[in-house]
Amino acid sequence: MRRAIGILEVAALFSVISVCGVVIWDVALRDGRGASAGSAPAAPGRRRTPPPPPLPKTPVALTGTQSRGSPTAHIGVLEFSDFQCPFCATFATTQMPDIVRDYVDSGRVLLSFHHLPLTALHPRAEAAAAAAECAGAQGKFWEMHDILFANPKALAVDDLNQRARDLQLDLGQFSGCLGKGASLGQSRGQALAAELRITGTPTFLVGRLESDHRLTVTRRIAGANGAEIRQELDRLLGDSATQR
């Protein structure tokens, strides 16, 4: 294999985190003797990835979210998600159940959910979000959440009505609610996502819950990265236990 001649040999290690809507490239540059002390120039023709948006300077209100867990928890996770996003579905069915079991059901963490239907990519996501909110009006948001993510390809109106029958909802009430279209919860989620420059799903904001039920964000996690969510929750829970 032919090799370029030079004083330093530079290798690029690419780590890809996949989310619906965007792909984030994390580039780590190293020379042949270890990590470089300075920042290396971008390779010719390669566009630099802009840095992630800064963390919110003020606590984020959880108004308009669907939440599960203890309302007295000191730590919170705010998720922005899309029911037609395949990465969201994979996370919801493979990683989230364990996080809920280990952190939420134990009362240590409050999980909140905001809709962010990426309609340009997922034309049925908005109706699916409305279906979840309509189920929530009958006390079964999380049940609908789980059943929608279990089959994200079945989100036509007939499919949504069948999910309502599966959950034994009042079909007249559900159908009337679904016919009204986008919910207030969706609007609030989309407005907050725009304010925080969240453009891909799933995205998670993790942090400490204030006494007024607002979230002071300590980490922003883009992509279906359950290990990173757990790492931050463990750090915050350790800090919280030390402070109390």
C-alpha cells in the first residue's frame, strides 16, 4: 500500500452518532506519537462540523410535557422524539425500558417527553404524536407511546384507530380528538426545540430538577446513546446524594 511521505502521520478517527434529521461526526485527530496538543486543520474538501449548541443558560420549563416517575425526583431527563423516526423507535424498544426500570420506576429520575415530529422526513409523525396525546387525554399516553414505537411503520389513520382499540380507549372521544390535528403539546415541543436549536431526534436534555419543576440542563445528548444517558444520571445522582 502506498504511503504519503512527511514528518507527522495523521490519522482521523470518526465516530458517528445517528439521529433522524442530522448526522453528527465526532472527529478525533491524533499523530503517530499520541494525541495532538493543538487542533489539526480540516482535510481538504472536508467541511467542519459546527460545534453543538450551548447548554441552556436558564432552567427549561417542563410545561406541556408528558412525564413519568416521581414528581419529587431531583434529577430529570427531557426527551425530544418522533414516532416515525427509526432511531427513536430502536431506542424506545431496546434501551429506554432498562433506563425506566433502573432510574424512573425507582423514583430517582423524572422522565419527560416532548414531541418533535420531523414532518419533512416523516409525514405521519404529526398524526402519531396527536394520537399519543389523545390517548393521554384518556390516561394512556405511555401505553400508546410504547405501542406506536413497537411498529413505527404502521402509522396510517387506520393503524392509529386500531391502536386505540387495542388500548380499549373510548373510540368516539379518540377519533374526535385525532380529527383536531396537532396538539398544544406538539406546538410547545416544537417551539422549545427551535429555541434550543434541537433539529434531530432523539435528543435528550439531562439535569437537575428545581423546586419549581424546571430542568437545569447539565448535558445535551443527541442520538440513541443510552450509555451516555446512564453515565450522566449516575454522576448527577451521586452529586445529589452527596449534597443531601
